[in-house]
Amino acid sequence: MTETFYEVMRRQGITRRSFMKYCSLTATALGLGPAFVPQIAHAMETKPRIPILWLHGLECTCCSESFIRSAHPLAKDVILSMVSLDYDDTIMAAAGTQAEAIVAETIEKYDGNYILAVEGNPPLNQDGMSCIIAGKPFLEQLQHAADHCKAIISWGSCASYGCVQAAAPNPTQATPVHKVIRHKPIIKVPGCPPIAEVMTAVVTYILTFDRMPELDRQGRPKMFYSQRIHDKCYRRPHFDAGQFVESWDDEAARKGYCLYKMGCKGPTT
Ligand code: SF4
Ligand code: SF4
């Protein structure tokens, strides 16, 4: 039988106290009250863990870097014990044919049950020749892994929107994941890089409630993306009053007026 997340964490040296702390932090991160902490803990203790297969397309790997360097030491330990068990070519020890065998094994063993985390995106130009993994274009690997997964997490702005490598003229035709995979639920977690704890919180949510988290109209988990920088910006009174900076060295800039006309993306970030 597949072990539980709790068993894995204990094996990795995480104490019961830290585990309960993780459940509390996650309940808070998910916008749930303290009453949900026992429910989360119970799910983590009793349900088989959700395997995670983590693939990399065109990207800079800093999404993974940020993950490994998550500010909270507990979060880092928990995150690594939750995701590094199956396949992540950046943080796993295996390489080459051994690593490829693990992908195939994970797909077969957990058919229909694993979360496919995708960092980066597939290039469509030149038959995907800009991103070849184990002799195959990344697109092929992505489509195969997607066919057998439960859901996809588009991890970071590259996977969610295209980001740097999709910038014009986009010679490789780098394309966000949702434009090539249309038959599976996709949870977008944009950010360059995104916040590491969102990954474990989303996986914990799916495990606890047996359903996908509610998404906003851009496909992002609502609980993490419901507030905009614009809502809390200290320049907001100037926005409301119609006081805008028109050039970087004008009087309005010196007075700290709103940067909307200078291209601020706060209203959509
Ligand atoms: S989203 Fe940003 S940090 Fe993540 S892989 Fe892409 S460029 Fe790197
Ligand atoms: S537009 Fe930008 S600078 Fe202006 S209030 Fe919104 S977030 Fe702040």
C-alpha cells in the first residue's frame, strides 16, 4: 500500500510537532479556519500520499531554486519530502537512463493518480528540437505524462504564460502548457518564481478535500491569488485621485504619485 505523507515526513525526520505546525500553516495559507487543522492532519495521516512527477521544459530552473531555498525551514523540509520522492530531474539523485526509468515507472505505477508539475514550457517550432530530453522532444514527454495524470500544476510563469522564452519573436515557439494540453485540469501557479508553499498547500488541499481548489478566471487557485498589489499599494490614494507620474523625473514622481501610466502592473498582479 502507498504510504501516507505523514509516514514519509516522519521518516525524513520531521517531528510530530512540526507536522502539526505544517497543518496549521497550510490551513492559514488556504484561507481556512483553525477548525480545518485536524481535518488536514487526518488526511495527511490516513490517505495514501499523492505522487508528484515534476517535468522541466524551457525554463531557467529558478522556480526549483526558489523551492529549495524556501524561507521557512519547516516549509522547505516538508516541501522536499513531499515532492522529491518521485521524479524531479533537478533535485533527484538519479540521472540518465536510471532517471528516465523512474519517469516510466511513476507513470505506470500511479496511472491516473499523480500530480504532474510542469516547470517551463514546450517549444513547438522545429518539431520541438529546442528541448530534447532522453532523445525525445519535451512536448512528447509532456503529452505522455499528461495523458496519465490526475491534474497538472503549471508551476511558474513560464508554464502558465510563456514568460521570457515566449517573448517576441519567440523563435522556438515556446507555448504555455494549457495551450497544448486541453484534456486535464490545469492549476496555474504563476510567479517568476512562484511561492513554494503554494505547491504543498495545493497538493494538501487536493488530498484533504478530494477535489481541485477553486480557480479564478485565469486558472489560478483563488485562495492565493484573490488579492492584488493594487489593493494594498501605498500609492493607491493617488490612483483614486487621478494623480499619475507621467515621466520618471517629473514633479509627480518626486511626490510619489501612482505609476499606472508608467506601466505598473499592480492592478493585475
Ligand atoms: S517562471 Fe521565471 S523563475 Fe521560473 S523557470 Fe521561468 S523564468 Fe525561471
Ligand atoms: S497602479 Fe501601481 S502604483 Fe498605482 S496604485 Fe496600483 S499598484 Fe500602486
